[in-house]
Amino acid sequence: MSLIVLASSVMAEYANASGKFNTQANVIFNSLNKGELTAIVAPPSLSEVYYVMLRLYEKSGVEKPDENATRLCEHLYYHPNIEVADTPLSLIIEAAKIKHLLRLALTDCYVLALSEKRGCKAVFRHKEEEMKKVMDTLNERFQIVFLEDY
């Protein structure tokens, strides 16, 4: 079974049926649902999913947006093929080192640190502007995949 680390943007894209890369995110989640794939999620990424989806639900006029965002996070947290990673001090420090070196969003740094620690691919929605500036370093050091490339 393959192992990946999911960025919050991929999980939010899965939950957003009208998202630009929803089809690609669904391929990943279909594999998770079938047990063909296992995903790791950093706790800060799950917090960000709640925040992003709460804002989207509010903007879209969804009733009880907080309850919907909570249900989504519960679904992800308790999914049998998604592991919410522990955050030992070594991971916290490594994420901070990556942030210092690459100047990326902290949640992205946790994704990268986890993927490096577990020896698996980090999956992101798309190449953010700050990532484009350090893409050579990202590709040299990490196994990194973007939904936008598929």
C-alpha cells in the first residue's frame, strides 16, 4: 500500500465539489476509500482545512457552516486510511528549519517534514508563488507532487 502526506489544500479541494482540481483530489480519496492508499496528515493541516472550508461554506451560504466544517474534519480524522501524525519535538523543529530555509507556509513545512521523515510523497494542490521560487530545492530534497500536474 502506498503512503503519502496530504496538504490541507488537497483535502479542501476534495471537499469542494466545484474546485478546480476536485477530480484529481477525488482520485486520491477514492484510493484511500478502497484501502489502496494511506495518507498522513499533520495536525496543523487539519486545522487549516477547518478554517478554509468554514470560510468557503460561509461564503457559499451553506447552513451551519461550522457544523459542516467540523463534520469534514471528523471524517478526515477518523478515516481508516488517514493517519493524523503525532507531532514530536523533532518534527516541530524540522518544520521550523524548513520554514527558515524555504520561507513557505508553516503548514506546508509540516507536510514536507512529514514526507521526509516517512520517506513518502508530499501531495499539494498547486505550486504556490513562494514554492515556485524554491522549486529546485524542493525537487532536490523532497518527493513532491502537485494535483495541477495531472
